[in-house]
Amino acid sequence: MKQDNRIEIEEDKDLAHTENPTRRTKPPARSFTELKFEDKGPGKDTVTGTAASGVQVYNLCAPRTEKNTKKPLYMSCSGHAEGVYRIRVGEGEVPSSWSVVELPPAFEVFSPSLEERNSSPEFVLGPLKIGKWRYNPGALRFTLESVSHIPRVYGLGEKMGRLDRSGRVWEMWNTDEPEHVPSRDPLYVSIPFAFVGIENRWFGIFVDNPARQYWDVATSNQKELTIDVEDDYLDIYLMEGASPREVLRRYTGLTGVTPLPPIWGLGYHQSRYSYSPDAEVRRVAGEFRKNELPADVIQFDIDYMNGYRIFTWDKEGFPDPPSLIDDLSDSGFKVVTIVDPGVKVDPEYSVYREGLSRGYFCTLPDGTIYQGAVWPGKAVYPDFSRQAVRTWWGDLHRELFKHGVSGIWNDMNEPADFTGDSEYRPDYTVPNELRAATDTGTAVSFARFHNLYSGGMNRATREGFSKHKPETRGFLITRSGYAGVQRNAGVWTGDNCSWWEHLDSAVPMLLSLSISGVSLVGSDTGGFQEDASAQLYARWFCFSAFTPYFRSHSADDTRPHEPWSFGGNVLNITRHYLRLRYSLMPYIYTAFFRTESEGEPVMKPLFFEWPGDERLAEVNNEYMFGPSLLAAPVTTADTLWQHVYLPEGLWYDFWEDILYRGQSDRLVSAPIGKLPLFVRGGSILPHEAPRLHTGVERSGGLFLDVYPDENDRAAGELYCDAEEGWGYRNGEYSLIAFIYQKGKVQVRYENEGFQPPWSTLNVRVHTGGEGCSGQSAHTTSKGGGPVVSETTPSRTRLSEKTADPLRLTSVKLPRPFACEQSEKGRLEIPLTGGEYSIAVDIDARENL
Ligand code: GLC
């Protein structure tokens, strides 16, 4: 008898939980009292006042005194911008001076989709319900419940693990965590914002409070998120949108977007703890140029300072900073210097003396200045909750700027404090009793302020740029941050290790940060701690070339981690990917324009782009870089083949022009030196000839590589401006749309405020399968469009042998933008508006 071996199982979310944390975060045990809110009934809502933002706050419930608190608690709820609702719970005035929310001018009264508010303070938004309020002096708890289906939860910024946050408790508490093994949480950045996807509906929840928070994401009840906030007030913003993209737009509408960086910031940065003395810096810069490696920045870690005193120079190692920086500038390098918040306790040191005399450092409750310890030994911490302190700190940057420093790297700003210990302060940060004086004049404890400390520091630096380098956009990277960090700084993911596991976790970590509003993100390429192997370095480098912020950095005790330190093959690979990065600069820069104008992340998980495709819900190691490129980096050792799942549509192998139909699994060859990379059918990629740095004058035109979709159509765009400065905000930019349709190329200026630095356009239409050596696969052609490969193409035969591929003794580098094309499918035109015909080699498609 014929047996049916299939076993049908019901959907079980637990099966999808692959986390194996060894140390689970748990909120401390507390006894909570249920919070009851009086409801005044429909139509009785009163306007309780206008928030600092100018938005009216509606009080849904009369103030009520809880037994265990002397103060009244109230809850209010307001409609915000379209699709955004705020629920405020708290004791009267929220300390608005540290609000990270930029309120949009539009205001919409929140009217009942809160059907249930008459009976209980439950806020219902579609299939989501907020309720089960609990209070314990010093902590509030509430639950976000999904009434129907098991939600998918993404976001929460910089976290270890998969993109889907379900099945774990996450802590929001900025921490200097040097060894982020999978179980470790929290890390340096806290962004209490998450996407909740229920079937095809998308919501966002942002819990705005910089005190410690715990997010229990469906650990015990698969339909519930329980959130604890260690404070007496909180603002919850609920957002709804048709897609994750729309939810993110609403969130960045509240907290701000990543501004367009100067173009040099998107070039390659070389760093080490530390290049010192100055001769070493010159040597490193010289190696780059000698080896013809494109690069824009050398970063100075703490050893440029005099005994780690912030805003000083080591007179012996760096006796003449201006001439060093001038020389570097002559060879095309900008300098980014590290700045830490800890000010050395030294009565001879002017920054310490000045801060002390003005009362700018954080104090203990009895008013004495708190002394912790960081790199310089005993140190005090500026109180960045006050404008006067921020202004002072911003002004101190003059010392760096006047010598020619171009950008700042804010580190240790959780703030780290080495005086912690495993019992008393295992998070090695300053004690919670410290006071933040705040701009309102009401001092609060650090327990309430902690996650915003770095925000104050980053604001101060930004103000320093505006005041002392007003003609520049300012380039700032930070280690620590809170929601809204993107307005002032990009984020790098701190002290990782030269482990494959950390390369692997960097992918979802950067993606999670990106969809939490922070577009300018990157990891320490090669790993910060420990020695990278040649193979790991090569793989990490290929990946980082396709991340928004591209920097190599390593600790003081590792082997050299520069591109040339691992032998000739790695040098060739790194040069290849640097050249590729630089040639794609027009595309990358345009993606950053979209970040500023629309809050669109540069790096995106696939579910974000195709939320309806269930297969993408758990894809953690592939992503979109800009609108058209899909990268699937190899993150495991000794791997020569990579499995990829391609979403719907047509996909072109970037290196070989092989076409794949989407919604399919593929095994692609990925020898060392080859990053699996695909171009979305329907795209037009603008690129240029690579330069040694972004300051080199361009020669030659712009290239447009056209990758038609099944209907023989494609579109792309190009943004260009002065690449530094603020002219673009006054319309001094050009935005050019490119449209290809069945052999016709249209060039249309959407904005014409800047003369593009290229005068010609070299257009190439890809046909899919043209030109490469080797046999073709079985293919089909639909409706005159490109040809689609239905099988694993034979030119990536599994039997393919390269001599010693893993030991990097022989590396064959793939050619970008696919292979040479025939004379057809090419066209040179001026970069002015107009429509042009292009002869596309249809035969090349059909002969396959
Ligand atoms: C911290 C930073 C690291 C830096 C080091 C010395 O560990 O995360 O990047 O190199 O301090 O300044």
C-alpha cells in the first residue's frame, strides 16, 4: 500500500526560535499593583494643556491617587501626525527638555478607535491592544497584546541575535559590553522602538523614556509584549502603516532622520588603537597610496592625546598636528579624532579646571563631584543634560578643528566607568545616584537619564560643528545612543572580535539599527579584538564595502589589520572592493539623499522591502544595499558556496550577468574574493570610474548599467550636489531620473540646481547571460524580456576547482558589472535631459 509519509504539523512559533541564550535577561522581581484609571466617559475628555512641543494633550482619565504613591497618576492620549498616537502616563510634567521627539506640525485629534476606553483604559489600534497597566513605585509595566495572530517583532536597534526579536527579554540600558556573545544584552545603544507585523498589517511602538526598560517579547505568551520602564512616567507612541517602510517613516517623522553626510565620510576609513606617533600615521597613509588603495580617512584613537586628556595633543608623538594633517590632506586623507567624555582629574589640565570652576561635572546627591575612571585614570563626567555644558563642550572642539580635524568619533559615552565591579555595578557605568541637573533646573537621577547621556554629548559635538565649522556638514560617529541618535551621529557597533560569529552577527545587527532609524552604520571590519585570519579579514572587507559606514579598526594588541597585512591576495581583494565601493559612490550617495529626504534606510532587511513574503521573515544574512543591490555575504569559515533566497522579480548576478527568477532558492559559487551580489531586475545603477579618494577630480563620464525587468523596463536615479556644505538645502542639487523602456533611455531632471560633475553618460543594457565564458544554462524568455535561468547555471559548476581556494594562495577576482557586452546595448549620450534610442541585442537573449 502506498504510504503518505508527510506529517502535517500546525504552525508553532517556538520551532522558529533558534536563540540559545546562556544568560537570559530578566527584569528584577517586583510586586506591581494594578493601575486603575477613572474614565470620564465619551465626550468628556478635557484638554489638559499643551505639551512643550505645541501638541495638545487630551486627558482621557481624571488624575487619581494610587495607594502607594503620594502623587497623582494620570493617563492621556493624543492623536499626533497621521497614523501616530501618543499615550502619556505619568506624574504631571514630563521632563521635556530631553525629549527626542521632533513633533510634526500636523495634529489630528485621536478619536475612538479606542472603542474600549469607556470600560477600561485599553487602547485598541486594529489587532493591537495596550493595557494591563501595573505600577510599582519607580516602575511602570504595560502589555501590548495582539488580539489575533502571533506577531512578528523587529527593531530595538543594536541587539545580538536574529532580526525577529521574539522569544527573549531585551534590556534598554547603554552598556560598554566588550564581549557580545549571543546571550549578551544590552549593548551600547538603546532604541525602544519596534515594528509589529500581524498578518499583513504593520505597526510601530516607541516607548520614549531614557530610563532602564525591559521588553519581554512573547517569551511566555506568544501574543504579548510586556514592557517595564523604571520610571514614573512614559510616553508611548503607537504607529500604524501600510508597510514597515511607512511605519519607519512615521518613526523618523518623530525622532528625525540621518542627515546627508559629506561624501568623504562614505569613503573608506582606516583606524587602529592607535596609529602613533605621527610617523606611523604617515607610514600608514603612504602604504595606502603606494598600494593604490582608495581611502579617505585616517582615524586617530586615544594616543594622539596627552595622557588621554581630551582636547589635547601628545607633544612628543604629535608635535605639529597642523603640518601632519596638512600633509595627510595633500595625499587625500581627512582626519577623524576620537573624543571620550571622561575628563582626567588633573588640576594642571585646563579642561578639568574650567569644568570644575563652572560646576559642569556630574555630582553625587550630596553635591560632591563624582570621580570614576576611564582611559586617563581618575575622571569626571560632564553633565550633558545642561545646555551650558553642551555649549562649552562644543566649543572645546575648536582645539581639534583649528588644526584641521574634519570629523569626530564619540566613544565611551554610555558612559563607561571602569570603577564598576561584577557585584555592585556589573554594567561598568556611572552609579545611578548621580544627578543630571537638566535644563529645566530640576535635577534627576542618572537612573532616569542614563540612556540619554550620549545623546547630550552628541548634541554638544553637533553644536560644535555648527559653530566652529559652519560651512561643513560635520561628520560624527558615536558608540552609544538612544532613539533619535541618527539626527546627530552615525553608529558603529563597538568592540567586536575577530570571530566568524561576530562577522555573522554584524549583518542582522546593522540591519536592525538601520530599520530603527540609524542609516549611517558599520562594524569594525576584520574585528576589533584578537587577530583576524586572512580569510576572515577578506570576507569581512567584502561585506563592509557594502555597508553604509566602512571602517577597519583593531585593538592595540592585535596583529596588523591593514589591507596589505595579510599578503598579496588579500591586498588584491581589498583593492578590488575599495575600487568597487568608490565606483558605486554616485549610487551610495543617492541612497543617502533618500535617507535624509524620506527616512529610507540605506541597508535594509529583505522583509522590509517585501513584507508580504513569509519566506523573508527569517532571512537574517541577506539584505538590500540601496534600492537595487542584494548582498548575501559569506560569514562562515571555509565556505565556497552560498545559499541565497531571491525575492520576487528578476535578479541578475552582478558578476556574471546570469539571470534568476525570484522567489527561489539558489546555491551560488562564492570563492574567496567574491561577495554574492545581485541586481534587482528593473534597476538602473549609476556608477563612475573609481578614484583614490573622493577629492580627486573626476575624469570620464557617468556609467549607467541598465538591468531590465520582465517587461523590459528599468528605472534609477542620481542625486548630486557639492558633496559638502549646506547649499543642497537651498535647492543647489540635481536629481535626475533615468527611465529605460524597450530600447529607449530617458533622462529627466527632477531638480536642476547643480551642474553634475560628469558630462557624458555611458549606458549599457544587460541582457542576462551575454558575454561570459562557459556554457549557458537552460533558459526561457518571456514577452521579449531578458532570459531567465531556471537551473543552477553551469558556469558555476559544483566541480569547479581553484587551486587552494581557502588558503588564499590563488584568488580569481570577479569582474564587476558583469562581463563585456557586444557593441549593441551600449550608448554614449550627454548627461542632459532627453530621450535616446539604444539598440539592444535581443538576439543575445534569445540565443541562450
Ligand atoms: C573603546 C572603543 C575602541 C577604542 C578603544 C580605545 O574600546 O570601543 O574602538 O579603540 O576604546 O580608545
